[in-house]
Amino acid sequence: MSSALTSSLDRALTARTPLIAQLTAEQTDAYRLFHGSVEGLSGLTVDRYGDALLAQTFHRSLSAEERAELEAFYAEAYPGLPLILNDRSPANSRIVNELTPEQIEIAQQPREFRELGVKYRFQARHAGQDPWLFLDMRAGRRRVMQEAAGKSLLNVFAYTCGVGVAAAHAGARHVINVDFSESSLAVGKENARLNDLPIRVRFIKSDAFAALRQYSGIGQPKMVRGKRMPPFPELEAHQFDLVFLDPPRYARSPFGVVDLVKDYPALFKPALLSTAEGGTLICCNNVAQVKRDEWLDQLQRSATKAGRPIREMEWIEPESDFPSPDGNPPLKMALLRV
């Protein structure tokens, strides 16, 4: 059996020894163990989520030999922690590999893990495709926790509300999570229940455009070009101390088109106008082909045009379990003081 994969897995784990020690001290037991695109096998990722390991393959499946090697390595490195493989190699990124009945029981078992002292839900297999918490966003959640005390937070495209729950845990006085997926918000509510939060966090099922236009004061008409819009929750105009914007690469709805490559400003403007004067807007863009300096220039021009220029900015870099040799990680997080 080839030892090339074993050597790559071992180098990656050794490189993470200082970070894992730091994270353990910070009450974190979830992190990326292998980032294959830069550590030896493109398309393979391995993450720890508490007492389980999740391996995912993209673009290509593992051979039987590679899978055996992977399982043997982590059985020795993390004895007692089950490893579930989700093969997402097809173009649509859907999970295609079947599991044995015993593996299915393990994969569908509800678990919990901790990140920076905050508890979150995890299942290796569920109705969706993606894990319920993206670990490369840890740096973003860490930064929000540093900012949140005493502030109001709007978390848009909240998914399972990790940012909102982290902010409430860190002392935010008011938190609203907005997402269009009822199932994602249900996990977010469960995440909130897992933690002894000092405030009651709000969850709003809404299209992001409809919510942002209302909060920003732009307004969301019920009729557009003679067509009645789908129902949406009616919200009062309101500005927040802290707004977190983490849209998907592309999504289309009757309210608008999310396109992180061609039209980020369509979302950025109402998010900016929903941010209080002197507040902070954190914008995320996870498209690798988007160059971060060009993206920042686009945000700066859009902010100036909206009459709310950016006063300060800083990049939030993913932590070292998501290595990026060229210094340009796919996930870009820009913290903007506006």
C-alpha cells in the first residue's frame, strides 16, 4: 500500500500541533485536520467535529486503497472517534456514497461540539449536503465575539446561525438571524438552546433582499413591475451596530440575484445602510476566482456612492488549519468600519 497519503496526513497533523493545543485551551474541539488542496491530495478534506471525524471528497472519489489508508491513519491518530466519508465528487456536490446500516446510525447520530466555548450541533449525515458549521469561518466568529459585547447584531444568510449564537454568548444585547431556510434556522434554534445565552436570540425566515431593504429604509414593495411578490415578513427600518454578511456564491429569487462574482454591491448597499453610523460591517466572499484587492475596491466605490464611505478596514484571515501558501485564501472576510 502506498504511504504517500499517510505521509501527507501526518505532515498536516504535525503542522497543526500548536494550533490544536491553543484551540483545546480555548474550549474548541472542531478544526480541519487535512486541507487537501494545498496539503497533498486535492479534493479531500478531513474535519474534526467533537467526537467524530468527517472526510469529504470533491471532484474525485478516493480509491479503495486511499480510503483504507485514510481510515487506518485516523484510527491510530484518533482512536475511538468514528470517521464518516461523504463522497461529493459529482459536479453538483451531492453526497453519492452509500453507508452500511451501522455507519448510517453513527452518521445520523446527533452530536455536539464546542468552538471558543460555544456549543453547536453536528450530524455527519442529514437532509442537506454541507456540514452545519463551516470551520474556516472560525476566524470570523472569533472576531464577532471580540466585537459583540453590548452591541446589536444582524446576521444575514445566517445558515445555522453560528455567528449569531457566538455573538449572544459573547454579550451582544440584541441578535437577529435572517435566513430563507426553515431547516437551517431550526438547527440555529437548537444551537441557541444548547447554550445558556443571556439574551433571547431572534430568528427570521426571510429572503435576504427583502429583509435588508426593509432594515435599510429602502423598502420592499409588495408589487414589482405589476407582479405581486411572494409573502415576506414585514420589518421596521432599523440600523445595527454590527452586520455580518455571508452570502452564497450564486442564488436567484423573485427579490433579487445574489452573484458574488458580478454583483456583490446589490447586497452590499442595503447591508451598509442597515449598519449604524460608526458601526461595523463584516462582508464575506468565498469565491476563489475573486481577487480580494479588486473586491475591496468594489466595496469602497459602492460605499462612497451610497454616501457611507469606509473609514477603516481590516482583513480577517482564516486560521492556520486552512493554510494558503499564496496568501490569498478562497474565503475573504473584510471588516469595515463605517
